[in-house]
Amino acid sequence: MSVPVSLRSLLESIGPSGRELAPAQAFAEVARTYSDDVNIDLVGSVSARVPGTADGAPRIAFVGHVDEIGLIVTHIDEKGFIWFGPVGGWDPVILVGQRVELQTKNGPVKGVVGKKAVHLLEADERGKPVKINQLHIDIGAGDGDEAKATVEIGDVAVIDAAPVDLLGERVTARAMDNRLGAYVALDAARRVAEAGGAAGDVYAVGAAQEEITFAGARTSAFRIDPQIAIVIDVTHATDAPGVDEKELGSHPLGSGAVIARGATIHPAISRLLIETAEAEGIDYTVEVSGRGTSTDADAIHISRQGVACGVVSIPLRYMHSPVETIDLRDVEAAVALVAAFAKRVPADLDLGRGAL
């Protein structure tokens, strides 16, 4: 199994939170092959509608976020070194020695993240965790004027890490979190369209700004006003060293889609997802959340008068790093599950809590 072309285009697009135009355009380009109603909104989210077949049937949104964590330029010194802050959540040790690509008004600019060499560290500095304010970007500028002619305060960057095939069905890249979810939403909606549609309208949504505010999910849910939302994201693969299955459950790479149950998940939706997986022979595991899910579902489920939310995740190793690693079989399981779920939602589904 090779990386689908549309997933590769999403992974290769650069779009840290607030600057998601490139992945949104990649999403929209694919969506236009099966939808006549594609929209990129003011926040930066992208959506595509597949018309339903029955009047009054519940609208369903498939939601994955298109943004990724990144860096933002805060200062350029007189020697031409570029200082930066985080966009989203970083473990600073991940950044040491990485190659990066900055997005500037003149196009992409390559650079490297540098820090004081280990040979020059004082004894009391060694062994201490690096802080992000101790790191800088070097683009090779000879001085501050040359750097400032190329890069501006507020420009953003991401780690330069294109998809790489590993053994078997495994692939590694930056931005798997969560171009995977956006791809699943996009491809599941395509399958619904090719099957003749679901009872209600189905929307594929690539939400902006999940890594910082859930803004895209909030505005998209308000605009679309779905009765049901399936949020697709990544979750921690539990077969990586140091992960405790007693806390997280068992979701190794290759085990299929991960269906959430929990306090903010609508019970009827999680139940129908599980029934769908079993009826369709789709591999799955179950994870639980006693509070929020740390996904766009946390914003969507309280939109307007409330939205019945489910969460489907893909096991992922090394989250928020340039080597996020997945198994393509799990991605396919998630696409198949979400598409089949939409087809199984009846036009008269009762989502009232009294019907549970």
C-alpha cells in the first residue's frame, strides 16, 4: 500500500495554525472532483458538501484539522540569526538540529535550528533540558540586513520533513497530526458521493487552528449547523516504548481505527460507529475520555444547541515531531468506517438522550 496522492499533497503542504491556505487549497482541489459546493472561509477552514437523498435527514460533518504546529519569527539580530516562538505545543528538544522551511513574502526559505555546541556548554548547563528561547534559526545570512531583506517578523516556519516510506505499511512525516484526519474526512465524503449519497447532507471539513484555539471547528460547526459530527484525529499508538496501556488502552499500529467513548461523546454515535465497524468487518479498538477529547469535538459538541459528536482516531507514534509514524492500514480503516457510518445513519435517527 502506498501513500494516496491526495494524502501526500496534504502532508507536503505547509500550514501552521493561522496560515493554513496551502493545505486548505490542496483539500479543496480534491474535493472539487466530487463536490460542487466547496468553500474556504475567513478563518481558513475548508469544507465540501455532498447532498443528501432524504428531506429532513440529519446533516453530518466529517471534521479533521488542516493546521500543524510550527514556529513564528519574533526577532532578527544584527548578525542575521533569527529567533522564534512556538505555534502550538512543542517539546523544544525536538527542534535541536532540525532543518526548517520559512514562509516569506518572497517564497520559501531554508534554514537550520542551531544552539550552542555541547563543547561550549558550562558544566552546570549540561544535562539541562533545552528551552525554546535558547534556539535560533540560521538561514546563512551574513548579517542582520541580509536576513531582514529575506525574512520578516511574524513569518512562520515548519520542520522540513517530507513523507518517507518505512517497512511494511508504515510511513513517517511531519504534520500527520492532523492532515491524516483531513484526508479521512475528504476521502470518506468522496466514497459517500460515489455511493450515491447518504440520507442527509455530508460535509467534509478541514478545520483551521485546532492546535491553538479550535477556532476553525467553532466557526465551521456554526455555519454548517450539523446534527452529527465525526471528528477524525490521531491518538497515541500504544506499542511505542514508554507508553502505558493501562492508562491509554491498547491501540498499536495496525490495529485499525480507534473509536472514542466518553463524557463528551454522544453515546448513540459511538454505539453506531462500533456497530458499523463490526457489520463491515473493519478493524477497530476503543479509547475513552473522562473529560474532553483534546480534539475539535470539544468545541463542536457545544455549538449552537449541541451537536452529537463521535471521534475516530488513527494510532500515531512520536506525536508533535517531524517523524510522526503511522500504519496506512489504520488510515484505510478510518476512511472505510466513517464512510460506512454515514450510509448507516437513518433519516429519522433520534438523537435525544431519552432515546438512548
